[in-house]
Amino acid sequence: MERPHGELTPSQGQLKAEIHETQSELQQTVAEIQERLSPTNLKEQAANTVRDATIGRVQDMMNRAEGTVSQAVETTRNAASTATRSVRNNPMPLALIGIGVAWLLASKRQRSDEWDNRGLREWPEPRVGSTTSTGDT
């Protein structure tokens, strides 16, 4: 069976269609590569990389610091809760500590009042030379 000149066989037509499809895909790939390598796109990629390297790290550090602070707050709350529970269960040691502090403060105040009553508000000047009772040197 002879075909007229210029008419393609089914396999030739199929091959031409595949070649045309491959050419189309190749042109699209080349266009995408050109877009990726355009100066504008390269500049934008570099800026994003720098931004991610700096701001991203700062955000990571902030997140880690926030986590550490949260842990510290939780630990402090737990310690306060434990201390409160201990005092409620056994208040005697805290009462004794309070009495001791009050006693210490009262004792200090009494000594301070005695010092002021003698008229010695400042430390006396050290004596140089002889030690007479009149204070003459």
C-alpha cells in the first residue's frame, strides 16, 4: 500500500508528536532554568538566605530563652508550693525562726539606743601618744 507523498505513517506521526512534546518540555525546562538563574531571582535568594541565617537564629535563640524562662518559672512555682506545703504541715520551725529574727532585731536596737544615749554617735578618734585620762597628749 503506497501513501501519497508527504503523508506520514502512523508510527511516523506518533514519533513526530513525541518529538514535539519533548521539545515543548525542553523549552519549558530551559525557561525555568533561565528564571532561576536570573540576577533578580539570585539576589532574592541570597537575601532570603541571609535573612534566614540571621533572623532565624535570633528567633531560635528567643524561643530557647523563652523555654528556659518557662522552666525556671515552673521550677520556682514548684519550690514555692513545696515550701508552703511544708510550712503548713509543720509551722513550728518557721515560728522559731520568726522569734529568733525578732529577738535579734530587738537586741540590735537596744544596743543602738544605748550607744546614742552615751552621746557617742560616731566612733571616737584614735589617740596617738600617751594614754592619759584627760585626753591630753
